[in-house]
Amino acid sequence: MSRFNCISVIFFFLILFASCKKNVYKDNVSTEALAHHEPASYIGSKTCVECHNEAYQKWQGSHHDLAMQVANDATVLGNFNDHKTTIDGVSYHFFKRDNKFIVAVKEVDKSIKEYEISFAFGFTPLQQYLVDFDKGRKQVLRVTWDSVKKKWFHQYSGDTIVPNDWLHWTKGAQNWNTMCAECHSTNLQKNYNAETDAFHTTYDEINVTCESCHGPASQHVKWASNKEGGQYQDHILKGHAQDEQLTLCAPCHARRSKLTPNLEPGKSFEDQYLLQKLSTNFYHGDGQIDEEDYVYGSFLQSKMYMNGVKCTDCHDPHSMELKFDGNQLCLQCHVPAKYNTEKHHFHKQGTESALCINCHMTGKLYMGNDFRRDHSFRVPRPDQSVKHGTPNACTGCHADKTDAWAAKMVETWYGTDRLDHFSESLLLSTNTDLTVAERTKLEAFINDLSYPEIARATVIDNLPFVNQSQYAAFFTALDDESALVRYSALMKFRPLPAENRKTIAEKMLNDSKKLVRIGAAQIVNDLDPDTFAEPHRTALLKANEEYNIMLYSSADFSNGRMQLGDFYLQKQDYTEAIKQYNMAIKMDSLLIPVYTNLATAYSLVKHYDESLNTLNTWSRLEPKQGRPHFLKALLFFEIDKPEEAVSELKKAIQLNPKDGRSMYNLATYYYQDNKDLSAAKKYINQALKVEPGNPNYEYLLALIYQNLGENEKAKRIISRLQANR
């Protein structure tokens, strides 16, 4: 199971000269509730039945209806009849006591505890169970009921998860309040107190009801009762148009981070969330699903989305069921004579192999037994699989065949030409050594509106800075019609000097979308608002408030606490930064990046012992990792303990033979005061083998040659460095 990696980045600060244009964007979301004097309130789904009985009957028994239920004999599907089982070293005893559902858990550390089941979560193909904890927490048991095979099983089957791991069911990853509640109940108010680390979570209805999607209905009922003099203002969200409907569906069917504490139905996505882009941590390099994406991230990639298709073209909005069986679902739009024929798919008609979805909607199991399909609706590309190792539908079925075989069959059937597809640019953008031509191609891609916005935003993320000319494409993207692209472009300007970041921020602080305004605040977080002239100062203060709300909206996450620590560290509020970093570690002691940041914060306030203790803790957690030893070396240099520093640098190199930075620091130490020029030369040459052409390394080598009297070698290096400036 993967954890987190630290990436060290050196930024080259370049100056951007660009004119500012007024940035005005049309808000395409028109589903906001119609204005009225009284704010609407939630009244409960049973009020809707009188007028909307057909929709209500379809909804009953659906995944939305059964999203969460109080645990009782009618709702609990799992075997609690004095049943015992052991999975992945954890033993369970399921039984009932006084009509309550109880599970006794013997953990891998041999600790034993009984828990009472308070709620059932979902119903098919699996059902999970909630347990009440202190401070208002509800935790989701790892052990899960397979309602199809009628057996208990583990999420992350095969993995041993120890009780102090964030992924353990009693920790943050399985906390209902944080991870699940918002999309399983109606009008969920998380009510997390960051100071006390406690929840006071409430909801109006336990499950996903009418008002979860249509919004609070009190004004609608009032209108339906008296028609307001016949004026047509029904005060309800409907989602007829694609953008309106996605505004209702996407918040709960997307992998995203929060900008606000609670979901508000009908409010635009970019005013409430930051969508997870197509990072290879969550998607395959070509954009196919890998980790859970919950549909929206893959759907945004599709031609269906680009051509206005919406969720309810395929799914009934109330029962959640597909509207048609088999290929008939696709043949609503696609001409049967062209596509529902062996001349198109080359498989026997009427078989599973001839189903559109098995070629164009591959999928995988999540949560152990829940098969979910990729909604990017892509053409199989086994040729990309050969080059990049990405999956394809062909060998997904023909497991005994190779990707090369599948690619050859595709060529035989369809020829060698392939239609242009954004996946080529996605895959290219992950290369670390781009040619000028490749870079130019990708810069054109990010500003080409014919490609999906999520793909263009991802390529922006992937592209590194090289030189001043690279800013032009990102600057153009600041005017993109997509808020996600605008935000991604904004983030590329963080390495700039303060005055340049200030100019960019002023351009974007009045953007129509909260996401972009927050991005503008992020890139100038270290600057005093009083250095901004009006009206920019007022706009920045407002954006800063939105940014602060965003940060505290995720304070119940360990990662959220780390981001808060980073926020305060940048503000030079070291006391608050240390507090937030320590809270992150309390939430997740295995959140490795926070140890670097906490050690840095302690060092900045000269609490060197605490800094060293922090790095030692990291070393104990990751004894094979060289990075903490490198940081300990820097700390020892800072407190004038060079012998200890040298020892730590050598440990870092021993653990990571490709640690060029440690080699460079050792070479610098031996070079200074001519301590040992031979050793200095040895280590800097090792560093250059790891990172050939690094200008800092080459310059130090030139100095060493100069001190050794090898002046011609020194001159050649200096000349080369000057030529490459």
C-alpha cells in the first residue's frame, strides 16, 4: 500500500513581463434556486410523495434510499448469528445482545474489544457497518459483508493494517464524518471543531432523499400550494441542461477536495470543490481509471461529455437503474447499422464480447467486490499499452494474449491510422526529458479547447518550468473558459518573484469562480495585503477569507492539517505551524512529508532538539530512507557540529547511492578551507554521475580544479557554463 513521497524542487526565478486584461467569465450554471425573500428550508421527502409519487416509488429501494440506515433486524444483512471468522490476522466474533448487533475484534496486536453496530451503510454488492466513537466520531468497520456471496471480507484484502496506521478502520481513512457522511445523508452539516478535534455532525434525513439533489423544498411546496398568483417560479433544482445536471450529480460522484465546509445543492462545482486531476497517483498515464474516481473525472474526458450527454440520458434519476439493457442503451444515439454489427466490433453478435461497454467501458473492482466502469468511453488502444504499459480492453478479456497481439489485430481490422486523442499528450507530458518540439506541442495542447479541460489542466500540472519563454502558454491559459484550467495555470506561477506573482494575482482575484480566487490568494500567501493598491487589496482580503475557509474545511484530514501548517509556515507564524504539523502527526503518524516540514519549523525557531527528535522519529519509521539523514546533516551544520553532519551525509549516501545533494554537500564541506580537495573532487564527481550537467555541481568542480592548480580544466567548465546561461 503506497504512502507519500517527498519531492525536492529547485525553482529558477524568472521575470514575467505581461499586460493585464480584465478577466470576466460567464457563470454557465443556471440551476441556482430562484431568488425569494425567505430562504428555503428542508422539509423531508415524505412531503414530496403527494405530488411526486411515481418518482418516490422509483427512488424507494435505490442506492440513494438505502445509503445509510439505523442498524436493526430489517436493515442489517450481515451474519451476526454467533459467527466467527479470521481475515488477514484479525479475528471477528459477530453476535447479538439485547437485540443489538455486536462485533468483538481481536487485532493483529492481540488487543480485543467489543463494538456495537449503530448504522448500516449501503446494501449491494456490499454492506458496511458504523460504530460510534468519542468526540462525535463514527468509524466504518474494515470487515464488510458481501451481500452477493453472503460472506464477510476485508477491504484491502491481503494487507496487514496495524492500529496506528491512518488506514486502520479506527483512524481517519475510515471516519464517517470526514470520508462518507456528506454524500450518504441529506443536508449534512459536518460541524467539525478544529480546536477540540471533535464533531457535532447533523443531517435532516439519514439517507439521500429528494432534497439532496433538488435542494430545500419549503418554498417549492409553498409555490405548489398557492401558485403565487400563477407566476411560474417553482423554486426547485431540476438539472435539465447538462451543466445544470452535473452541478447536482458531480459533488458526490467526483474525487475532489473541499472549498467549503458543507455541500450546497445547485451551487457550481468550482465554488465548492477542487477536482482531482488525472495524476498518475489516481489514474493510468492515459487517463483511464486506476484508483476510485467516482465517475466525474473520467466522464469529463469523454466525447459524450464534450457533445452534451448527461447522466440521465443513460440512468433513471430516481431508481439509478440503466434505462435500457445491453447495446440498446448506446443505440439511443449511435446508428445500429454502423455500430451494432460484426463489421464494427468483429465479435460474434449477441455475446458478451459484442457489448459496447466491454470494449468502451472497461472497469475494475473497488472496495473488494464492487465493479465500476470507466466513463471516459474510449477506443481501445493496445498500441499505447505496448509503448507505455497502460491497460486495454482487448487483453483485459483475452488474458492469454499479449498487448502486441492485440495491437496487430486492431491494425488488421481498422488499419494503421489512429484518430488524434488527448491521451497521447497526457502520456507525453509525464516524460521528464522533453524535446523543444514536444514541449511546444504540449503548450499548444493546453490552450486547445477541442480537448477535455481535465486533460489540459493535467498537462499544465505535469509541465515543468524550463525558461522564460515557457510562461507564455500558462499566461494564455489564465483566460481559459475552464475554471480548472485557470486554476492549474495560476499554480504554475508560484515560483515567480513577489512582484510578478502580485501582478498575476491582481488579474485573477475577481474571477467568477471561488476556486480561481483561492488560487490567486495561494500564490501571494506570503505577501502583506497592505502592499496591494485598491481595489486589489479588498479583493485579496476576500479571497484570503475564502482560502482560510477552504483550509479549515479539511482540518479533519491529516493532510488538511499539514496544509494548514504549510500555510502558517509561509506566513512565518511558526508557533501555529508547529501546532498544525503536530496535529497532523497525531492524526496520522505515518504521514511522512509532515516530518520534514515540522523539523524545518522547529529549526526556524531554534528549537534544534525538537527538530532532531522529529527527524529521528522519521528515521525510525523509514530506516531505509536516506532523506532524514540528509536533513539531519543540514541541521548539524546549522548548529556547528560538522563531524556529526558528515556522518549523516555518508549515511544518506549509503542508503541512497543516487543522492546527489548529499554528495554535493560533502564535496562542499571538504572543499571549504581546502580541508580535503581530493575527497571534495571524489564526491562532486560522484554527484555529477548522478546528475550530469548540474550547473551547481559543475561550478564547484571548477573551483576544486582551480585550487588543485588544474586551471585548464577549470576554464573549460566555466566556459561551458557561461555558454549555456
